[in-house]
Amino acid sequence: MNKKTDLRILRTKQSIRKAFYELIQEKGYEAITVQDIADRAMINRNTLPKQT
């Protein structure tokens, strides 16, 4: 059985990626914070995947 990825997850990932690329252009990589990405992507910071 094929398991499809939820469309909401795909949109969230796309929003995070877009926010990250925009912020790199504006602030540079070293100046970006996780909160900056969450704010730009209009998501709650808890939505971002945790690093293991």
C-alpha cells in the first residue's frame, strides 16, 4: 500500500524552505534564527522539525 504525504505537510515544508531562502537573501546565513524562519513562514516554532 502506498502511503501519500499529507498536503498540509508539503505546504508547511514549502513555506519553511521559501522563508529560509528569502531570509538568506536579506540577512545572510549567519544572522538567521529559527524564530525568524517561523515568523516568516507564519507557523508556530513548535511546528519546525526537531534535530536529533
